[in-house]
Amino acid sequence: MKFSVIINNYNYGRFVGEAVASAHAQTHAPHEIIVVDDGSTDDSCERIEALQADIPNLRLHRQPNAGQLCAIRKGVELATGDWCFFLDADDTWTPEHLAEAARTIGANAEISLYYTDHRETTGPPLFHSKWPA
């Protein structure tokens, strides 16, 4: 089962490296990690390009700013895996995230959509979530 990880990014240079690292560190290795940069004006692309030397399955696609949905759709268009997993550039996964997905999907052939809950982390928030902790 090949998993494509799609990371949408817009001016999250200070976070995107951690998102990529968490996707790369999965115990069920992703087939590919695609970062779709949606017209960032910060150093996001330079940070992603610096990671490509150590992460051979990391791809960067740059496009003019068109919004998050357009970035996600482009990622799906570029993906070559059997499943697409979405990770925002300012989020991270635990190392077992894709392994658990593989176990669940593998045990349930009728599954066509897989989603999970989220967990708020500690630290100074950039914004206040509308979701419960």
C-alpha cells in the first residue's frame, strides 16, 4: 500500500520543516511527500529545497497563490500513491500515524476514506482553535 503525503504550504517556513520531518519519520514509510507551495513570500521553498538532499522522496511544487483548496487539489493531481494523506505545513504526525492507517485500511477492504482526530499541543498558540482540546 503506497501512501502519498500532501503538505499544503503558504508562508509557513518556520513550521514546514517539522511537518516534512514528521511525515518522513513514519514507521510505515510514505511512498512520496509532496509539498505544494501556494505562492509563499517567505523562505518556505528554500527550507524545503534544503531538505530534499536528505529526503529523496520529497517533491516541491510551486504555484501562484490560489488558496488552500487549490493547493490540496494540485497535490492530489501530482500524487502517484494508492492513498493520499493530507498534512498542513504547521502540523505534525506521531511516528505511527501511517502505520495505524495501513493496519486499519488493510483490515477493512471496504474503506474509501480514512480520517483521524487531532490533539492540541502545548505552547503559545498562534491562534485559538475552535476545536475542543
